[in-house]
Amino acid sequence: MVNPFIAFDESGNTGQDLLNPNQPIFTLASVYLSDAETKEAINILTTQAGQEIKFSNLVRSIAGRQRVLSLFQSPYAKTDKAKTYVIHKRYMVVAKIVDLLIEPLAHRDGLNLYQQGCNIAMTNLYYTCLPTVCGEAKFTDFLRKFVEMIRKKDERSILAFYKSCEDMYYSAKIPEFRDDLVVISKSIEVIDEVLQASDATQLDPSVTSFVQHCAAWGSCLGCNFDVIYDESKPIRQKQTLLSFLMANGELETQVGYDYRKMVLPLKATGIKFGDSKMFKQLQVADVIAGASAYWARGFTGVKAGQDFCRSLEKCGIRNLVIGCLWPSADVTPQELGTEGLGGIDPIEYVTKLISRQERKRQTS
């Protein structure tokens, strides 16, 4: 029996230039289309046989935009055929500060930062308040210094980041917020351990998005599926790690908390990288990813293209979003929808899963 296959493509991945103001959104799209369905979807998007479809080309003309809208009105861009995951990259950097610097301190003190969404609340608080309390310029510098530290891992970048924490502390207009900055500064106690465990893909949005997609398709299809991914350096670099999350012989387990639960191991059978000229499903995924990024960018204050954003909204593009990393002012469990107690710690589960798979690999 042949497994179904899902085609993946990204939009807005700026690599090391994570805080590029011109591309604030990352999206990963995936599609589940037969060859016949793909041919019909391609016919909606172009009248020129053999032409490779790219959202970046279609969006330049009125006719091209209308074809994109027609795709989203077709059966080939519905929730059982296509999915997207959306990341606000600047917000993601703040979330990574909480995950990489504050969570280890909390864990050391016996606190689970992920229960009831405490990590999300802290991220929202920092993202919403620190630019106002400490100044937009200092906050932006703080984020850039963090990204540089995670990527370079050298003494100079470490000192520069914690100097930016100090600058934020002394510029805070509201003294109460200084306690939050002290918590970040205290992470210097564990920074060597954090940097040793991280790599160049730690800040890349692709891996998190891919795992979410695979979990969603596993739930949707209820069976194993193959993956075709348009070339992605971060996914290729993490291929071994991701293969551990797709392990055979592991009992299916629901991990995580509240609405953030997922079933592991993933039902994907592995990752193959494909050429969009050969796998035309990748061309459809490119259009859906690009349109999703364009639509989401409209919520960041970018004025250009608002009419097209509204048209995409009317065509139901929001229905394809399976999840997102997006700023809000919500901080309580009630506001966040994270009131529920109980659940399996995903970090602890994944750590043990990877350890078991590494032992199997070594003994095989």
C-alpha cells in the first residue's frame, strides 16, 4: 500500500537576518493533493502549460492576484487539502528568550514554565511592554544582540547581550519591570550550558512549524504519510533529530498541555527533498505559503496591499491556519485558554524519546 504524501514549502525565511523588517512573517504551507488535483489547481493558477508557478510572480499583477484568490475559492485550498503555520518572527525571538534563558532557571527552581501557558504570558508581557517601558530602539538592539549571541556563541556576543540587558534595566521608566530584566540577566549563570546545547537552527522557524504540520496531518489522515519538502537547509540539518520524532516501535502518546497537545511519534515516514518542477504539489504549496505570509503581514501594520489581504481573508485563508506564534496582550490562563491542569511535559518526553532512538541506532 502506497502512503499518501504531503508537499511542504516555506515563505519568508530570511535565515540569519531573522529581524528583517521587510519580511516580518514566516509561513510553512503543506498540501495533500493527488496528481489529478494538482493539475487542476495549476490550471487555476496559469494558462501557460509547463510554466513554473511562483506566488512572487502572481502577486505582481491584478490577473495573477485574481488567480490566487480563485485557488482559495477552489476545493484544493480547503482544510482537508492544505494547512499553514504562521510565525511573527520578531515575536518568536522574544519567545526564544523565554524558552532558552528563563525556562532553564525556572526548571532549576522546580517550576514548569509551560503549564497553564506561563511561557506565553511572559512572552506577551515582554513583547507588549518592554518597547514602551525601555524604548523601541533599546528593545530592538536587545533582540538583535540575543540573535547574535545564539548564532556566534563567543565571549564578545555574550557580553554585548548582557550589556544590552543592563541598558534596558537602567532605561526602564517603570521600576516594576526591572525585576523582569533582572531575571533575564540572571540567565548568565546558565548561558554556557544553553549555548553548548544550541546550534545554528535554534532560531529558525522551520523546524517548529514542520513538527506542528506533521502532528496536524497525522490527526487528519490517521495513517502514515510521506513528506516531500522543497529544499530547506534548516530542515536538512535537523533531519536526524526529526527522524527520531517519527520513530517506529514507540507507543503513541499525547504530550503537551491544554490546546497545545500533540500525538508523538509523528506519523511522517521521513523527509525527502524535491524539485518543484518534478513535484508540482510544491508549486501549489509555494502559492499557499506566499499568500499566507502576505495576508498575515497585513496585520503587522504594513499598509501596502491591504485590499488583497482583505480579499484573501474573504476567501477563507484563515481557515487553513493550524497554529501560530503571534503577539497578543493576553497574560492570564483564562485569556490564553491554558487553564487546564495535567499533561505530559513535551520536553521531558522528547528528551527520553531521542535518547531511546540514539541507543537503538548505536546498537543496530
